[in-house]
Amino acid sequence: MLPDTAERVPQHTTRHINERIQDDLKASVAYHARHPDAIDDRIAELDREWDIERTLEANAAGVSLAGLLLAVTVDRKWLFLPAGVAGFLMQHALQGWCPPLELFRRLGVRTAGEIARERCALKALRGDFARVAGATDDRVHAALRAVGR
């Protein structure tokens, strides 16, 4: 059975790293509750933050290109490198694990869902969702405006 997309990376991350990521999220929300003037800047930072998928894709592309370059300039045996990377990417797509995952998670690289949870919490602090509850115009449009879409 394949894990759900949203849970496959946390399932393959050690408990203490997942807890640290959650603690960092809680600390950010608590800080911004005390400093609401900094919420807009933090949301802009979150919009630029690379999630684990983007980080793994960039890493895989870089390692694959290096392997191809080495295969062309040094020895064809270097083709094992891009072939291995492709296999690990497939494993990650299906299971949510690949060799660099643990390293990147230890470095604090989060999933898109983890980033979205912080963004949503900050928007709630900013009052974006209060506008939806009291909206007199179309609630669908009000809800989409509240989440920035």
C-alpha cells in the first residue's frame, strides 16, 4: 500500500525531527501573535520557501547532470549516478523516502503542507478568515481572497 501524498514524507522522518518542525511552527505563530506587524513579511518568506519536493528535485537534477558530465568527460561508468538518482526519485514518488530526505529534513526543509499550515495560521492571526465569516458578497470569492488566491 502506498502512503498518502500528504503524509509520506513525515512518515519517513524521525519523530524528533517532525516534532522540531512542529515546535518551530508553533514558535513562529506565537511570535507573530505578539508581533502582528511582522506577519506580512513572514508570509512573503513562506511564499519563497523551498519545500522538500523542490529541494529533492533540484538536488536530483544537479547530481544527475554531474553524473552525465562525468560520463561524457571521464568514464561511461559514471552513468550509474543518474540511473541511481532516477531510481531514488521513483522510490520517493511512491514511498516518500530517498537517501537525502533525512539530511534535508534535519536541515529544516519542510513539506508543502507544513509550510501551508504556518501560512494559514498566520493568515488567521491577521484576520483574513474573519472577513469570510462576515462577508456579504459571494462567500466563495471571500474565502479565496482570504487564502490569497
